[in-house]
Amino acid sequence: MNLTLWIGLLAATLTTSSFFPQALKTWRSQRADDFSWSYLLLFGVGILMWDLYGLLRQDTAITLANTITLALIGVIILTKFRSER
């Protein structure tokens, strides 16, 4: 692997893993009141677009990081939806 890919994978790991504690806290508490729907929608669509961009460019780091982040956002969205019902 080349240096550029390693830097991309490290950046992806750091930014994606930073979202894990929040998703875990939300899952455990079963509350997502602090998240606005507009934030979740905008951030989720933005992450989806980055994921598609990574797929189109065939960039492993971008695709992997954004797929995982999208799943974490999904946990928060699901939790918020359930807590508001």
C-alpha cells in the first residue's frame, strides 16, 4: 500500500471512530433528544453523498469510513424515532 492510502485510512479511522462514543451513548440511553431532525437529515445525506463519491472513485478509505458512519447515524436516527413515538 502507498503512503496516500495509509493516510486516508488513518484519517477515516480517526473521524469515524470519533462517532462511536456518541452512537453508543445514544443506544444505551435510548434517547436522542439532543439531536435535531434537520441535523440528522443533513449529516446523513452528506455522509451518503461521500459514500457514493468514494464508490465512484473506488476509494477504499472514503467508502469504508462513510459506510460505517452512515450505519452509526442510522442507530441514532432509529433511536430518536423510537424515543419520540
